[in-house]
Amino acid sequence: MSLPPFSTEHGYGRCEIRLEGHLDQRWADWFEGLSFTHESDGTTTLAGALPDQAALYGVFNRLRDLGVVLISAHYISPRKQKV
């Protein structure tokens, strides 16, 4: 099984990562390029373009280091993004 490339001629793919709890904005520098949205259900969504899987694993490692519970991670191919 092959995974879709994170970047193509259409640009970078977009990742949406949902976390348990509201992650404090002071951690924004650790997740440069990703936006934080505090959802009404008490979760946080990190979203943004990542150039490759290494960058995604870097985000996961930082979340692990913070002890944050990962609820879901969703990748949207550059070809499927709405313009």
C-alpha cells in the first residue's frame, strides 16, 4: 500500500489533527505553521499544510512530549482541497 505524497504540483497537503482538551496558545511556536482552533466540545484542532511525513511525525512527537491525547489525524491531498 502506498501513501499519497504530501506535496505535489498542486501544493502541500493539509493536515487536521484533533486533540483532547484546549491546548494553550503559548505552544504555538512549537507548531509553527499550524493554526489552533479551540472547539466548543473541549477539543483543539491543529490545521495547516505540512511539507512531508517527517514534518507530521515531528508534530506527533511534540504532542507526545506534551502528554496531549491525540483523538484523530486527517490528511487532505492537495488535489482534493477546496479552492
